[in-house]
Amino acid sequence: MEDVRSVVCSFDNLYKAMRKCVKGVKWKDSVSRYYNSGLLSTLKLKNSLDDDTYKIDNYCRFTIYEPKQREIVSTKLKDRVFQRSLCDNYLYEEITKRFIYDNGACQVNKGTSFARNRLKTHLHKYYRKHGNEGYVLKIDFKNYFGSTPHYIAKEALRKAISDQWALEKVFDIVDSYNDDGSAIGLGLGSQVTQLVQLLVLSNIDHYVKEQLRLKHYMRYMDDIIVISESKDSLIGCLEYINEASKILGLTLSVKKTQLFKLSQGINFLGFKFKLSDTGAVHMLINHKNISKRKRKLRKYQEMVLVGRMSKEKADGSYRAWCAHANNGNSYNLVRKMDDFYNTLWND
């Protein structure tokens, strides 16, 4: 059997990784240059890995503001290719096999749709046993990616990764996010760091499910939701997670961490989930998001009129929002938004 290094650094696997990495971004000049000389670029990367001269390039840092403000650390294509091969051919399976099923982010056949459906499933199961009365604990972490200590990440990785070469490479990636010398924080935008961040909280997942025996627990990256008929059990869960977080060098978000009645509904991944008296689960878009979308559509109209955006691009953005809205119970809302959008252009 080939060792992990040989598989990850094989020319074929690196080339496959490159083809995956360039999907949807070939329009970028740097990506286009790399891809146009893809065979040579892959050979250079393979040689540098084989003779241990491979080094991670400096990151490009920028801020995004949708769906919320985040600091992104962009990985250069050469490094994304290596990380993709490392993840696809070893790291992903090695790490994710330790996760609970209700850990829903950044995994094959998982993501936002999976997480929303799982929350609906938990609500249905909860209703069959307890009705629609109960409590919800919603937990979020303050600056999760930016505040994770490197030694905590490495400790979790050391327990999860058995191959020494792969472990050292992942440690190199963790250490590369140390511009200020604090050894705190990992970049949001790297495939490897997303897996690492999922792993850091994995022990909390298992403890709540297996020791506290709270069945209706799920996590999407650093967003945790727990549902229970007992308010006291959720208070105990919150106390445990708060103390466990301190040990991990993390802090709960005071603003976003809440304990409330189930009847208030649960805001999660762009929708409010409401459990009705009959056990039906309704997914409704938050009114604040609707107002925000209308303002954005007006802005798009202004940009089209002055030639800063094409009408086709504005239409595409609106269709994407409609597809998102249609994940929930939004038939009437989408029809009203259609009328609003058409009126913008008719006017």
C-alpha cells in the first residue's frame, strides 16, 4: 500500500486537485495563468513537495460584507491545489470519521440544505414526544476562526491524524497564520482550516450528545442549537459549553448566545423555523432580510441605469435570491418580490 505522501503528492492527484480548484474562477488572471500552464505548474509543485522545498505563499487578506462582515484570508492557487489533494486523498476522511452526524458544515453531502433539513427533522421528532412547548439554546462563538489558539488546533489534530508527514504539513498550514506572532487565529477560506475548525469543537459535540444525552443537538461550524423540554438541562449544557470553551481559548458571543422558548421560533441559516400546534415546521425568511434585499435590488437598478452593472447580472442575482427563498415556505413572498422587482424596471 502506498504511503500518504506518495498518494497526496502524485502528479495525477495534484493535477486533479488543480482542475477542481479552478472551477468557477478561471476568469481571474492569476488562475488563468496557472491553469494555462497546468502541466508545468503541477510538475513544479510536485517537485517542490518531493524535495521538501515547498513553502506556503503569503496570503491575500480582504473583507466581505455579505451575508455578514468577515475577514477572509485568501490562499494562493498553488497552495489551494496542494491542500485540495491533501484533503481529498487523506485528511478529509481521517478527520470527519470522528464527527457526529449532526455536524453539518463543509462536508460531502452536507451544507446549508442538510443543516436546515436536520433542524426540521429534530423539530418533528421533538414534537412527537413533547409537543410544541419547550426551550432552545442557541450558541455562537465570538470571532471563532480568528481566536482559535494554534496549540489547541494542533492538540486536536495530533489526536486525529495518524500519519506523521500529513500532520507536519497541516501544522505548517496552521503556523502560516501567524503574521503578528500571537499564534492565534486561522484563516477563513482554506479547505484545511475549515476541517480544523470543525474538529476543534468535536469533543463538545460528543459530550453533549453522549454524556448530557441531549438528543436534539446540532452544529453548523460554530453555530450550535440544542432543543429540550427542560430549561434546567439547557442551562447545564450552556454552563458546560462555556467552561469547555474557556479551556479551548474561545469565547461565547454574548449577543448571539440565547436561551428562549421554542414558541419564539429559531433563526438559523437565513430562515426562522416555527413549530406549529399541529407539528408542522414552517421556514420563513426574516423580515429584516427582506427589507435588506429590497434595498439591494434598488441599488442594482441604480447601477444598471448608470452602466455599472448589466441587467443580466442583476437578474441573475435576483434569481439566486429566489432560489434561496424557495427553500422555505416562501411562495407568496416570492410572488410579491417578483411584483416589486418588475415594478422597479417598469418605473
